[in-house]
Amino acid sequence: MPRFAVVGIDHPHTFDHVKGLQAAGGEFVGYCPKTSVPALLENFKKTYPDAPQIDRETIFADPSIDVICISAIPRDRAGLAIRAMRAGKDVMTDKPGVTTFAQLEEVKKAVAETGRIFSICFSERHCVRSAVKAAKLVKEGAIGKVIQTLGMGPHRLQLPTRPDWFFDPEAFGGIIVDIASHQIDQFLFYTGSTRGDVVASAIGNFGMPEKPAFQDFGEVLLRSDKASGYVRVDWFTPEALPTWGDGRLTILGTKGYIELRKYIDISGRPGKDHLFLVNGEENTYIDCSSEKLDYFEAFTADVRDRTETAMTQAHVYEVCRLSLEAQAKASRLGGR
């Protein structure tokens, strides 16, 4: 099983990476403590008190480390991933894996030249049990041929916890690159599309005039040769909601539909990972809280076997390309 280390602790998704790889049998050998969010680092120390802090250069130079996990400031992730791959290591990075077209091309070049894995952990699919169950139902033909996805990714702003880079589009890539990459990944995955087109996109700043460069709303309309998709992301989750966002996904098929309420059911069911299936034979609710997550085991197998079972490299590139294109061509709404 792979030995892995963490470089870049600037987003809480780093906990998903460590937890998932450890559950898959990976050995957590240590982490670089460099961060832009001191409170996050303190929480990381408390969660993994036995994990040693290791200088970043030492981590890259250690030939016994197989995998580098990266949740750095988004603009820095591609550079760190390229360094890791050129040091002979596979990479699991938080989304977005890249924030510019130039970074995407450099990542592709590094993968081609080194043969290493550049994987983006799209947590809203890979770390969500209802999303795993939905994939199985789609594969079984429970809703027929998938013809459209409707993905919504609302988030709570939590201003007191945000570092300065959070408000700088050059640092986080823009709201579509940063957040909507999740829903773009889901569009391609659930529709079985290998390529997509951005039909229309928009970004806006409706709630933070004091931060004119910030983007608190984004939307994208996608199409492929198989299906269409609509994405809406925002930073408007109300304080009264007892979770960070009411993330939802609706998958429309020719024989029915699936709706995921990933993190909360506002109608009252406790917990998360709620799935609703409606087709010609049934109208049912499925509690997916015990569904097994399979991304991390597949990733560790890919590291061992040099395969692409967790996610193809081409899929990763296409999600990045569509995210960047949708961000670049987005119309501006509201405010400035």
C-alpha cells in the first residue's frame, strides 16, 4: 500500500484525503505545516497528533513516499503537483487542480513525461455516499439513458474563517473553477460523456460590494453528444441551515430520475446522503449513509498497478478544461 504525505494545508478537504487513503490501507508518513489558515493547521495537528511535521523539500526528496496530497491555495496546486510528479510521486489534489489554461498544459506535459498520476479528488462525488449509490443505479439502468444533470452547489460564506486569498479570483480561480468543477465532473460522469461544450456561463457579485472582485454566484449550461447539464453555485447558504450547504443533484433519465440531497434533507430526515428514485416501477427513498466509498481504494490500486480505475486522466483534463472555459467566457451579473 502507498506511503503518502500532505503538502499544502489550506483547505479542509485535506482531511478527506488523509482519512480516505488511511481507510484504503495507505500509510500517512507526515505533512508540511506551511499554511495560510493557522486554525486549520491546529485542527490538523489535533486530529493527527502522531504524524510528524516534515520540511517540504524533504518530502519531495524522499523516494519512499509514493503519493503527495495537496490542498494548498488553489493557484499553487498545479505547481506543487508538477514538482511531486517530477520527483516520481503520484498526486491527489483538491479541486481545483489548476486555475489557468497554462497550468493545465504544464500538468499534461508533466504527466506525459513522468507517467505519474494526477488525480483530483472531487469530494462532492468521491466522498459522498449517495453519489456512489446513484452511479450504481444509473449503471443498472434504473432511470434509463441519462439525458440531463442539474447540479447545485450552495456554500456558506463563513467570513471570519476566510483567508485573504479567498477573495482574490487569481488565487482561487473564480467561482466556476473553484466550486462548479464538482458539478462539471458529475455532468461528465453520470452522462457518460468524454467531452463537453460550454453553451453559456455567468458569474456575479450580489452580496459583497465591499469586495468587488469576489464572485458569490455562478451558473453554467453544458452540452455533450449524449446529454445536457445545468450548474448553479453560490455563497448564499443561510445561517439557519444546520450544515454548510444544501447540495443537490438531479439526474434525469428516459425512464425516471434520481435526486440526491447530499448533506441535509430539509423536510426532516436526519443525517445526510439522501437519495430519491422515481421510475416506472417505484417511487422510493434510499438512505445511503452506509454506502461504501470506492475512490480511495481504486486510487491506491491505480498507484500500485499503474491503471486508471478511479478516474481516467482524460476525464480529469476535460473537467479542468470545461471549468476554465466556462469561467473565462462567463457574463458578469449584478454589482460590478
